[in-house]
Amino acid sequence: MHTPGTGTSFKPEEAYAAAAERFFELMKTFGMTAGMTTDWKALAAPLAAQFERWLQMSQGAVPWSGAAAGGTPGSLFGLGMPGAAAFGPLPVGPAAVQGAEMPRTFELLGRLGQLQGELAKHWSEIAATAAQRFIAKLGTAPTAPASPQQALKLYELWVSCAEEAYAHTVHRQDFARLQAELANTWAALIAEQRQQAETLVRSFGLPTRTEVDALYTQLKELRRQLAELGREPPASQVSATDMGSRDAEQERQHAAGKRSAAGMRSAVKRGAAGKRSAAPKRSTAGKRSARTRAGRPRR
Amino acid sequence: MTAAAAASGAALADLTLQIGETLTRLQAAREVSVGCSPKERVWSYGKTTLYRYLPLTVKRNSLPLLICFALVNRPYVLDLQPDRSLVRRLLEAGLDIYLIDWGDPEDADRHTDLEDYIEEHLGGSVRYVRTQCGGGPVNLLGVCQGGVLSLCYTALHQDAVANLVTLTTPVDFHTPENLLSKWVREMDTALIERCGNVPGELLNGLFLSLMPLRLAQQKYVRLLTSRPDRRAIEDFVRMEKWIFDSPPQNAAALAQFVRWFYQENRLVRDTLSIAGRRARLGEIRQPLLNLYALEDHIVPASASLALGEYIGSRDYTGCGIATGHIGMYVSRASGAQVPDRIASWLAERS
């Protein structure tokens, strides 16, 4: 048996303790500790507030969500990735403060904050809906749970209502767009900051990310060529039968066509210029209807 | 104090004690081992390692089975512990099993793209296994994202694969239930690629946020009230370990995967090209067994089911199992069905 390395978030006892704490908090809200008949309708507001708080906190691993804004500026949750608070001028060097890119950075930071505000509105809406659903499903006012089993039953109902409310919102197109825009803005900020870092690094005569990328690209192409050469049998051993393999033939054609030195040089050039090719355009062939394939006999 | 309040207080006190015990057990189980069947490293390329599992019984299927797992998780979930191991059940059925482990990409691997993974890493593994088994085709089992890679590879290399099995594999990425697809549909993949490799924790965060209360809370609360013994705790911790043990993702490959499949849905739109060649589902003529989970929140059943509509094979079997995405690999329900189905389906075609 072996024990592979684990991710940094593997902390079951911490997660368990935190869940227990929240469970107790919830039970307290349900009146379990007081052992009294609860005014369930009055629970909606505190329940929603608790859930909203939890939703904001629980999004911590998704760096663009803004969950860190309240408590963990700089590095997000040990991911080694900058949070919104960390974006800004680089702290040292001649290009750090006066860079022409700074207005763009501030613009993106403003946009990120705005989007995180919109996300917070969604959490609020989800939490309120979840609480309302829960109260409605409880029906006639029950007494507070007296045993852990009763508490768990109530908890399961709460989870079910909360997940329904969550799913209702997060499947919507406006929410999906917001998620994408948050991710894009966050990525643009990182890219912007890296560009500033490159300016700084270049001013010290050090190799830049773009240059290193170009070398990686070149190395990758060389490795590919080497691997293909290694697979190719010596010319004397290639018989008509061997060549009959469509697979091998296609691989050779591909190798000859794609891996030309010219192609490699242009790849390196592209890398050095720090450009990325645009995504291929969708083909009209993609419009093939599923119906054309339906009804085919199967065994 | 009322009698009800006293009862509640006693119950809570008992629960608090129970929580303390469970916490101690969780701490003790932290170093629990995962992966149970002996295997040997037989080939490697870049960060990818190909393993061959040592046989547990007499070989009863002449063709080797190569397992291609997803890039986003570790493959040891298929061999988590002796009583939860798809690999072990298949070994017991007399199959000769190889497994691809993609390893841990580093920053230097950020340009490794899907073509590399399909042609060199998966392709290299297939070529190695073929040379070890007389040059004939192999049986290929693709799991989740690994199923997509396997479909692409099979479409491009018809004579290298005899039979194809896909497990929780998305094919149509635009079905209405696919929340992940909706969220990433308008992401700027070129921009995200420029940011470099994506940490595994970020993807985990995304997966957990698909159903946050159920995935990040409810399972712990259930543990609160179930009085788990040491073994149950160890089983729980093994799963946790796997869930949070996600490798970083190469920037280029991840960006392509999102763009080609989640955004452009190229498999079903028949617009996918890899290494300069069209990779068409309609070209796949091999017998194909498609196993999908009916309660899958990551790869909805509808996303997998679509394979039956687009595949070129006339020998297609689709089968839904009443479990979730991860349950498909480790649940008792799937453990009782999935290995037997795969082994018997392959045996009928050998």
C-alpha cells in the first residue's frame, strides 16, 4: 500500500469540527437547547442570515468569489494565488508605480469589486429563498427537536430546501454569466500583474516568463519529434505489410506535415511575442442533427 | 427547567461526547493508506506513469485492459481499499490490467496540451501495452474526463483498440442539467491559459460549489450522529483524502478541454480535430459499453447518454447505475454491479 501526497485542503477533523459547530448553531436556532416550542415563522430571518454567511465563507476555494475580502487578503487560502486585495502596483523597481498599465489594473479591480457585490446579492437571495422554503415545508408548527435523530431529520430537510434554492439560482443564465465574468476579470488581473512583473524583470536584464515560455514550446516540439523518430522503424524494416497500418501511416504523415522546422520556428516566435492564437471558429459541420443518428439499430 | 429542556440538554451533552470521540478517531485516521493492489511501474513519459497490476488469478481474458483516468483527479480511487476496488474486482475476474497515472504537472508542463495527452501519453501507453501483448489491440476503459480522451484516441486509432468501456464520461456537454458547463461557457480560456497551471484546490472548490451544503457540510453532520467505529472513520477519511488530493492542471490542456468540450461541444457537433486529424465519434466502430451514474452532479446522466446517438458502433450498450459520480467508483451499489458488468461484457467480446 502507498500513501500518495495529499492536497493542502485535506483536513477532515477541521472540517468535521466546523460542521459540528454550525450544526449546533442551527440546532440552537431551532430551539433545541431551550427545549421550547419554537416560533418557526420567526426563524426565517436568522436562518437566512446564517446561511448567507456560510455561503460567502464556503466559496473560499474559488478565488474570484471575493470570499477572502473580509478576512484573508493577499494569498487566498494557501493556494499561492493573489486575491483581489493583492492586486496592485508591484512593490519594487522603477516601473512599479508609474507603469502605464496601472489605470487598467485599477479599472479591473473596480470591476471585480462590483461583480463580487453582485454575487453577494445572489447569496442573499438564495439564503432568503431557502429559509422561506424550509418554513413552508415544516407546515404545522412542530416542537423543537429533543434528540440528535430528530435534529438530524430537521437538518436534512433544511439541506434539501437550501440546495433547491441554490440550484434554482445558480443554474440561471445571469448567474452563469456572472461566474464567468468574475473568473475572466480575476484572470485579467493576474495577467496584468504578470505583465507589470515582466517589465520590472526586463529592466533588470532577467529572463521573462514570455521568453521562458518560448523555450518550453521549443523543447516540447523537439521532444515530440524525438518521440516520433523513436517510434519510426528503420527504413529497411518497413515492409508493405508494416506500412499497411493506417494508424502508422497517418502518424507518419502527421509527423512530416506538422512538425516541420518552419512550424517550430513560428511557434517559438509566437511564444516570444507573448501571443496566443485565437480559438478555432466553429464549423458549420457542427450543426449535424442528433436526429440523423437516432433510430439506428443496435444490438 | 422543563422536562423537555432537560432531555434536550442531555441529548446535546451526549452528542458533544460523541463528537469528541469522532474527532479523536479522525485525527488517528489521518495517515490512512490508499491504494491496495500491488502494481509495478512499466513505462513513463513526462510526468505520466503506466502501471501494470500484478495478477490475482489465472488470466481469463486474452486482451489487456488499459485504464485511462481523468486528469483532474487521482486514479487510486479505483483501488481505494480491498473492499472498495474496481481494479481488484477486475483482477479477480482474470483481467490483465494497466493503469495510467498522469502524475503532478509542474510549471514546465504548462504547455502540455490535449494532443500531447492523447497522442503521446495515452498513445504511448497503448503502444507499450501492445508491444507487451503481441502487437494486437487493447481493451480501453476511460473514466470521466479520461473517457473523453479515450473516445478521441479510439476515433483516431481504430486498429489500436478492440473494445471500449466508458465510465461516467461526458459526451454532450450542453445538456440542461450540466451546471459546470453553464458556469464555464463564457470563460475566456485564452486568458485563463495565460495565468498558468490551475491548482487542484481551485477545481475542487468549483466541484464543491456545485452543491455546497451537501458536499461540504452534510456528510460531516451525518458523521456526527452515526456513531462511526474506527473502520467507518477510516473509510470516510480515505474518501476525503482522495477528494482533496487533486493534481494541478496544465494550463494548455485545461483551456483546450474547456473550450473544445464545455464551450464548443465539439464531440457531438462533430467538429473535433486532434493532431491535424478529425476525431469523429461516428468513426468509432468498436463495441462500446457506456456506464453512467443516474445521480451524477458533475457529469449528468444526460451528458453520457448522448454517446449512444453519435457513436458509429453497432455494438453499443448503455447502462445507468443508481448512484452518484464518486459513488460510481466506490459505492457498495456500484461495487456490486460495475466490475461484473465490465468483466462479463469484455468476456463476451474476447
